[in-house]
Amino acid sequence: METKKFDLEKNDITNTQGAIKKVQAKEKEPGRRQGASAKESQEAEEQLHSELQALGKSKFFLGYEFLTWLWYLIEKDSQLTLIPKHAKQPIQLTLWIDDRVVTSATSGQQNTMRGGDPAHSAEAAVALVTGKTIRELKIGMDVLGVGEYRTTLNAKDLRPRGLVLPTPSDEDDEAPQQVSIPMRLRQLDLFLNIFDSLFLMFMEQRTAAKWEKNTTYDIKEWIQNRSNWKTVH
């Protein structure tokens, strides 16, 4: 089955639920036949994609800090339990930095590290300790009971690019030809809730009184310790 990718805007992502609900409501319209045609499914997916693309304004002034904090969080404890807004139960997931990291110097010169495990490379450690900012991170996310997501986050607008949704397993109730809209909507909704929860976690720490004294200190110590790493995990 073809893997679908989505590009999203990060600006109060909870507003995205409106776009999702519109498509879900259309799926439940009275008289709508059980299996939507390929054309209808494509039209609904394009509508969702278009509305998601149109969301929000950038948060570039927080983006660089968010990506640094996220990298620190992942290496501190990659296994998380989140309770997103309106969630019926906690969500357990594992996060990792995937195969792309882009850093930027004050001069504007960018350095792209790709392939393998760039987050644990000596080059990445040097970039952090010399004060380069994190421009892009490709992250992976394995959600218990759902599967793996992958996306690239850009610090300028916190816009997840090339979002890859989990591939349905053979045990899923829905046949591949029936998965396109209902299952993708659920998967996308879950991703948005998780991403929103991570950003909220960051904002709660960022606006807390102990940010400068504790969190910033911990991140600086983490960066300094990384400069001494000579081997990759």
C-alpha cells in the first residue's frame, strides 16, 4: 500500500481537529455507502491536506529552543507516557532522532548531517558545544499499539514535513482498501495530539520560573557532556 505523507502547520494545533472533524462528519453522512469510491476518498484526503496546510502562523521565535529541548528530552528519556487533551487513556511512546539533523551557525551557514545516526555523531556534538542552532530534526515516534511515525521538524515554523503514518498491520480490522480515510484520520489525530502535548510540555517548562536556573543549566550540562563522547551508542 502506498505510504501517504502530510505537511502540517504548528500553530495551536488543536484547531486542526476542526479540519479532521469535517472529513469525519462527511464519512458519516446518512446514506453514504459503506465503501467510498477511490475518487471520493482522494477528494476527502486532498480536502484535509489543504485545510491542514492553511493552518496558523509560525512560531519561529520558539522553534530553535523547542528543537534543542526536544533533542535533550529524547536523550534524557526517550520513553514517554503522555496524557493528551481529551484522551481516554495515557499514550506510551518512544522517541528518537532519525537520519537527518540540520544545524546553523550565526553566519547563516548550514550543515546537514544525514544517514545513519547523526544525532550521536562527533559532528553533532561539536555543533552543539560551539553554539550552533538546531534548524531541522527528523524524528521517529513509535506509539504503543499503533506503530511508527516519522517527520521532519523545521525550527523556523515548527512545521512537520513529510509526515509518514504507521503502516497497517495484517491484524488490523480494516482491509487495506478501506483504510485510506478512517484509519488515516485516527492516526493523524493521534499524531496531532502527541505533538501538541510535547509542545505544551515545552511551553510549561519554558514559562516556569525555574527555566533559567534549572532547565537551561541541565541542557547546557548535557551539551557539554556530549562533547566528551567518542563513541556512538
